[in-house]
Amino acid sequence: MSNGAAVAHDQHHHPALAHHFESLEQQTDASLLGMWIFLCTEILFFGGALMAYMIYRMWYPDAFAIASSEIAILPGAINTAVLILSSLTMALAVHAAQTGERGKIMFFIVITMILGAAFLGIKGYEYHEKYLEGHIPGFGLDFRFEAGFAMFLGVE
């Protein structure tokens, strides 16, 4: 492209159009296709993970019943709330960025970081408790297969 053609192209170029697209319609179509591909890969990944969970739960219902009695509900519920709240604060930061409100961007990013640290702190607490209870193979203080669990793994 000659220098004159480049100048003419820049004069008619929409500011929201990325340089590697011919038109806004092409850019929108590519974005939609990319989002659908992303959603399909998520469905495949989580569908496979959930299917594996369902199969193992059907094969070993007693093991799942025993394991579920060891779950600490309160830390998990708090962490779920922390994750949902951090998603909200991140979405608010993105909105502030779109509206050009720099102060709000920084505020919401800092809140999101604090919530991320809280999430990690709660996970650390949960893992520490599992460590003390001896539930982490190779890292627990006194990990061993108890009689109720050994039968599910073929360990005598």
C-alpha cells in the first residue's frame, strides 16, 4: 500500500475497528465466533469433569458418603460468597474503565485484590485443617488409610 493509500485508509477507519479487520461487521462476527468456541470448550471441559464425578459417585456411593461427612461447610460457604463478591467488584472495575472513572477503577481493583487475598487465606485455613487431620497423602502428619477407606482402594 502506498503512503497516500495508507493515509486515505486511516481517514476512513472507524476508531473501534481493529487494524486487522476489514469492517466492523467482520470484527463483530469474529468476536461472536470466538465467544461461541470458548463456550463450547467450557461445556466440553466441565461436561467431562462432571461426567467423571457422576460416574465415580455411582461406582463408590459409600466412599462419597464417608468423605462428605468430613466437609467443613462454613469456610466453603464463606469462600463462595467471597468469590461472587470479587466477581462483582471486578465487573464494576471493568465498567468504571469503560466509563473512564480512574478513581473507581483503582478502588474496585484494590477491593478485588483484598477479596482474592481473603479467598487464599480461607483456602490456607482449610488446607491446614486437612493437614492436621491427616487427610493429605504424602503431606499429612499421620496419613494412613483407615478401615472404611481402604476397601474402596483395594488396600489391605
